[in-house]
Amino acid sequence: MFDFLEGEVVAVGEETVVLQVGGMGFRISVPKRTASELAGFVRLYTHLLPGEDEFHLYGFATPEERDMFVGLLSVPQLGPRLAFRLVAAMPPEEFAAAIRRGDLSALEQVKGIGRRTAQRIMVELSERLAKVVPATPTPISEKETVVLRALTSKALGFSEVEARKALEALRKECPPDAAVEEMIRRALRILSRS
């Protein structure tokens, strides 16, 4: 129903945030790491779930976190509470790596996830993992790290996924001895085209 909500943060709890959007306040469940970083005007990628008594709105910092949550909801008997705990405990890249390695112990570290549930998640998601979370990103050089930080800074505000895609394109069109400033300029051009 809602792809994302943008608005002013008016209250932050341990795993909730109240976002003021057009004169309305939306109470949204967010992972702890996201809640600790929210202030001012923000965008949250959302997923709305109907409950017995009320609707429950979940918010995530990136579309990849939301996609991970939605993918986990498709696992039989997992439910939104455990799916949310998994997203809160593991970034999508880390989760994808654990699934690819078949690392049950990484999933079992999350409260409420036992051996059987971890196995069920592995079986259900290993085949369609590429759709839920992209492959592990290629290691980046020192200069590329500086470019990535600049692109994802508050001043420029690109997501890490957008910045990494720009870096991939930059590798093809930018000489290896290019200055960091030139790399940032070219990355911004790439991002403006997409």
C-alpha cells in the first residue's frame, strides 16, 4: 500500500518512530539501529501488515531491508515478529552471506530463532536469495571507499546501494589513476542519469 513515507521525526522510541506526514503522525516499527539514527526529515521504506485489532506499519532505512523482511514473511510459520527481529539483527548483506554459507548458527543468534526455524529459513530462501538480496559487493579500493563515503554522506544523501552501483559503472569509465574529486564528479553524473 505504501512504498515509503517521508516526513519529520517527532518521537523516537527503542524500536518505534513517529513520523509526521502531511499533518498526520504515523507510528512505525523500525529496527533499533535505524531508530538510533533517525532525526529531522527522513524517508522510511514501509510495509503495512493487517492484524486482528489494528494495522501494523514497519519501516526500514533501505529498500533492501524491506525486501528482506517481505521475503522472510513468506517463510511458513515465521511471522512478522521473528522476521522483524532478523532484519533488526542482521543487515541484508550479512543475512545473504549466512544463507549462502548455510550458517545456521548465525541465524540462531537471533532471539526466538531455533535450529528448526533456521533450517526452514535456509530451505525456503536459499533458492530465491538472489531476488531477495543481491550478491556480496565487490571489495573496493581506498579511493573508492572515499567516494562511497562522500556519496552516502548526509550532504549528498545517496543510499549505499545507489553509491555501489555508481562505483561499478565508474570502474568501467574512469582511469585507475583518476583523482578522488574527479571520481566523485563522474559518480554524480552517473547517478543523475539513473
